[in-house]
Amino acid sequence: MKYPLQGAIAKLFDPLVARLAPAYQAAVGNELRKVGLRYEDLYDPEFDLDTAEALRRLSPDEVHARNQRLKRGMDMSMKHSELPHEIQEQQTPFNFYLDETLAQVKAENEERKQLGSGRPYDRHLP
């Protein structure tokens, strides 16, 4: 069921969101740089099976780098510290490494859905 009022309200706030989005993205990028994380490191594979499958398809080097960034981020958070400014400048929080693979997994799942079959990694016990 579609709600026409919801669409009208969304259109009303689109210009505001478009103006605030770059500032929000910059703020998120600054926080990620402080601990050396990338945006896609925040994706939770236990919450989304597509993310788990995309991570499974990545190269072992990329998965290892992701795990090291997550460990460093947790360590910095526990110590209430952040990376030195020189190292923060080298960080690339919006250098995406999972987008392509995740899009491919989602496309495969959409195709399976249209064909009427389930995901191969989504098994249930009877």
C-alpha cells in the first residue's frame, strides 16, 4: 500500500537533505579517519546474509585488511584515542571495496527470487 502523503513529504524535504548530505558525509568521514576505518567496514555480516556472502567472495588479502582495520578501530575505541594526524590524512574512508561484489550478490538474489528459488546460503532446518 502506497501513501501519497509520504511521497509529498519526502519531496518537500529533498532539497534540505541534498544540502545537508555533504556535511553529514564529511562528518562521518572524519570520524572514520580518526580510527582508520572505511565505511564498508561497518557493514555487519551477521545482520545481512548478502554482506556475508560478498565478504566470502572477497580475496583473502582484502578480508584480512578489513579485519585488521576493525581490530584497530575497536582498540582505539576502547582506549579512547585516535590515530595521529599524519596517519589520519592517509586514510580513505570512502574507498569502497565491497560495492561491486555486494551488487552482484544482490542481483543474483533478485534473479533467484524471480525464478522462484531461494538463496543457496540461506538454509533452514525442517
